[in-house]
Amino acid sequence: MLERYTRTDFTHEGASKPVYSRGDGAPVIVIHEIPGITPEVIRFADWVVDAGFRVHMPLLLGEVGRPLTPGYVAKSIAQLCIRREFHILASDRSSPVTAWLRALARHVHEESGGRKVGAIGMCFSGNFALSMMMEPSLMAPVLSQPSMPFPLGAKQRAALHVSPEELACVKARCAKGDKVLGLRFKGDFMCPPEKFETLRRELGEGFEGIELEDDTANPASPAPKPHSVLTVDLIDRDGEPTKEAAKRVIAFLQERLSA
């Protein structure tokens, strides 16, 4: 499914990961959800390319093109829990992999001749886009169902998985006019409402949150409950709330990365 994408390996501080790129225009880093780069993640990335952007998809977990199944999800969560580059329960710090992602943002910014960069995180990677705002070229952060730290207690339910330094940077940028876009289903226990309450409190008008009713999710989704706004729980039909949410993401990228 990635035959139209070009694979390169990007290395930062000794860590090397494959990155799949396609398109022309301002660079947008699409960071997949659990369990990996599924067909639905690729479909969404194709929409971003069709809108006039150059997509870069790093592979952080799992496999390329393998469909989502309960067993595959369980295997990817196990990897997430044991790998040192992810801190799934950290409330006041981000995962170490965000340093690699910021370096990738700098790289694609320079590669594109200095164009503004967008980043879309999903599920476990949702809040990575906030940490990436430490990189000045990152101008369009999108948080789709941000789930880390995993909500195992009251503190984790409201936490944003960023360090105090990173949060201060995000707040300062939003105070000067920068914007953050977030998406979630209202009944999603992995991305509870407390996270969006924190974002609204901390970022004020700098945060735009889209919260969808659970009954707008794709009834044919392989996921047990509505969670993945832009991928398996999306109904690919104009007028459907999930498809309109995906269109809003594209419009946000256009607003923030144009000129």
C-alpha cells in the first residue's frame, strides 16, 4: 500500500527509524497510532498528500500495511510498555522518542527549503505533537485522541504527557497566536474528557477541540469502542461527522502552513 511512498531511514543521536514520504508542498509528519501504519492510516496520509502537502510517516511500532486486529493491538501495546523510548504513564514528562521527532521536524523543514511543518499524532502519539512545538518550525500540531499517559488514575486522566518546560513553550506560543487542534470521541476512555479540559484551561483560545458523539463512529470498525477519529472509526462519506473532522484537519493544515 506504500508503493507510491519513498522509504528513507532517518537517524538522530544513534536512533534510526524508517520514514515513508510522498507528495509536494509543505511537510506534514503523520505519526501513526497503535498498532502501526495500518491501511486506514495510509488512507488518511493519502488525503493529506492530495490536499497539497508532502507527508512523512515514521514507523515507531508495528508493521507497514498490516490491518488492525485485537491480537495485533495487544502485541503493539506490549512493545510500547517495554521500550525505553516510550513512557506510557509519565504525566509531567514526554516520551524520549519526541526528541527524535523534533529532529525529524527540523530535517524536513530544512529539506523543504524552510517551509512550515505540521504534525499529526494519534492515540499513543497524540500528545507528541505538543512536545514537537519546542521546534520553532512546527506550526500545525494536531492531537487526535491523545491517550498518553494511559488514564489509570485521576492524575493521568488529566495529564498531557509533556514536561513543564514543553508546556510553558506551548502556552507561550499560543499566547502569541499559535493554535493546537484536538479530536476525540466523547465516550473514549483512553482519551478522557479531562485531557481536553486541561488543554482548554492551559491554552485558552489557542486550543480548538472537536468532540464527536460515539454513535457517529464507523459501525464496521474492528475496534471494540469508538477511539480512532481519523482512521478505523471514520466513515468515509461526505457529511459524516468523522469525515468532516478529517476535513477540518486538512483545513487547519492549510491555514497554518500556507505562505
